Amino acid sequence: MRKIFFLDQFSKVYGPVYSIYLGFTPAVVVRGLKDLKEVLVTRGVEFADRPQNRISEVISGRKGLVVAPYGRSWKEHRRFTLSTLRNFGLGKKSMEERIYEESAHLIEELKKNKNSLYDPHYVLENAVSNIICSIVFGRRYDYDDSTFQDILNLVCEHMKLATQFWAQLYNAFGFVRHLPLPHQKMFRNVEIVFGFLRKVVEEHKRTRVPEQPRDYIDCYLDEMNKEQRDDNKSTFEEENLFTCLVDLFVAGTETTSSSLDWSLLYMMLYPDIQEKCREEIDKIRGERDHVDYEDRVNMPYTQAVLQEVQRFASVVPLGVAHASIKDVQLNGFTIPKVSKILFLSYLKRMVEYIFSSSQVTMVKGLQNLPCCPIPFVYLLFIFIQNTYIK
Ligand code: HEM
């Protein structure tokens, strides 16, 4: 957070677009809605690349979805992943069913610990990743499955290690790779996670019926067969599958479960707001067991609270770095090809600019708000709020 604070302060001196050296790596920092929109939306393709470094090379090998460079492999995998996730229910009623099912397990688990001091982080993480696993692996994992818990912990630890000093030192000096320093743990963790995924993929190969996919992995194996028939230079191959699986896991699990952590924490800090959310959910639910995703349009207060929590918590405060695919002009500056671009999205003022001030201050209360979209997985939050916290 301190780093973000300084980057924010610099922008007051140097403007909304400025360059900075992060260690030995030059980077461009973009702050302010106008320029962020320009980079991420209007001229998205010009800035669609991802900066590569030693860590990302070793871990992702220029494959997968999140840090893969802009090019054929990324485009094909992004298209394939989006359409496969949609086919398996993302944004649809069938996905909602998966969330209902998981929320029932989650609430049972939380109830078990109702009268004791309890950190819900791991069980929330497990619940969120189970929803992703149900699409990707075709199964969920019990909250006391120690192998899966270990994998989740390694993924979480990996996120921390990859941004720490030793990892950055290795990015700067290749010879650091083999020194017995803490970053070695990161490479061991990757091996363990890949080992787990290898077993899951092997199991799928043994049990699948071609062209009758049960989940993302089956679809990918079908795609590999198809591509091998059509073109022997296919980008669909096993190493790319492992990286996509890790990416979906990492990108989906930590972000969403941290957002849920913060939601619960803020509800504890603001019991009056918690009560108002519950009243609104109860009113819309009526005699039914639970509310549906489509009910959200009638819950403007709860939606605004969830958005407000996301703004406060800002779980990815610098975004995921982009890079320019050619020399580009931005705000009167020439940004050279493959420059690393960071985004300062942790901006109270920017959000105040998007929403009116009456909507952004949680403690002042939130009334008469227009409906705005909330992430699907926040249904989990609504179930916990509705059933457990009474
Ligand atoms: C509250 C939850 C989430 C937050 C805050 C979040 C945030 C982000 C951010 C900031 C990016 C970078 C976008 C960019 O650089 O253009 C990103 C990319 C991505 N996220 Fe999420 N995410 C969340 C949930 C998920 C979930 C549930 C999944 C999937 C299961 C997911 C999969 C991805 C993937 C695959 C990418 C890379 C996309 C690309 O490069 O085109 N995320 N996310």
C-alpha cells in the first residue's frame, strides 16, 4: 500500500501519465479515468501486451491467459476459455445453481463455528475455488480435503512470493535463480501445483469420452485433438493447459475470496449497514428460500454496498500490468513498444468522479441509488448475509 501511496503522490507532481524506474525496470504509470479508459478500452489493442520478466518466463513460459504476451496463443486461448466458461454456465442460470449448492455447504461450515473465534478466509477461498473447480475440473473439494487445502495455500503463498524482494532481485539478475534464497520456494510451489494438475488431467484422459465434455479440461483435450488434425502448429498443448488452469485458479480464487473477506469485515464494522442489507434482502426474498441473481435489480442498497466494499478494498490496486505492442502516443508522450504500464485504480477521487458523492461514502448511508451490476459470485455473500448472520 505504501508503494501505491507514493505512486499516487508522484502523479500530483508529474501528472496523470508519468514514467518511473521500479528497480531496473522502466514503467509508465497511468492514473485518472480519462487515460485509463484510453489505455484499457478505446485503444485496448495497442496496449494489449503483457510485460515479460524472468519470473513470468519460468512460471508461465509465455503461455496461459493472464501474463501471456499478445499474439496467436493468447488470442486463441482467451476466445476458447471465454466460450467454454459460458457453455458451462458463466453468467447463466446453471452457474447460479452451482453457487446455491456451494453456498449451502459454506453456510453449514460457518454454522459449525458460530460460537467460536474463527477466521473464515480459508473456507471462503475453498468455496469460491469450488465454483471455479466445478466448471474447470467437474468437481468440488470438501473443506477438510487437506491436499486441496495445501494447493490453495501454495497458490496464495505464490502470489506473495512473486511480488517480494527476492523475486524482484531474480528478475533483475538472472544468476540469482540458483542461489539458495527464499524465491526458491516459489519454484518448488509451482512444481507441486503443476504436479497436482497433472494428476487431474491424467485422470480426465483416462475417463473422458471424446466430444462429450464434462468440464473445461475435457473441452481442452477435445480442442487439442481437433487442432492436431487441422494444423500441427497448434497452440493447444498440455503445458498451455496447465498454465490456463493455474491462471483461472489464481485469477479467480484470491480476488473473489478477498473481496468476500472484506465484505464480511465491513459488515462487522458497520452493523447498521449490515442490518439495512439484510432488511432489503429479506423483503425481496419474501417466502422463498433464497433470492435469485435477477432480484439484484430490486436491491439497490445491497448492490451499492458491495460496490463500495470493492472500491474500499481494491483487491488488485495496481491492476495487472499491460505493455504496448508498438510505439504509441498517450497524453502527449511517446511510449515505446513493450513498455510496462501500471494502473492506479486505487483512486478515491476517480470513483467519486464516476459516482456522485452521495453514493460513495458508506458511513453516510446509501439511498436511492441507480442499479449497477455486481459480480455474479457475490450471490455467495448475499446467502451468507441472509442465512448465517442473524
Ligand atoms: C472480485 C473478483 C475479481 C477481480 C477484482 C478481478 C480483477 C481482475 C483484473 C484487475 C484483471 C486484469 C485486467 C486487465 O489487465 O485487463 C483480471 C484479469 C483476469 N481475470 Fe479477474 N478478477 C476477479 C475475478 C475473476 C474470476 C472469478 C475469474 C475466473 C474464474 C477471473 C479470471 C481472469 C482472467 C483469465 C484474467 C486475464 C484476462 C486477460 O488477460 O484478458 N477473474 N481480473
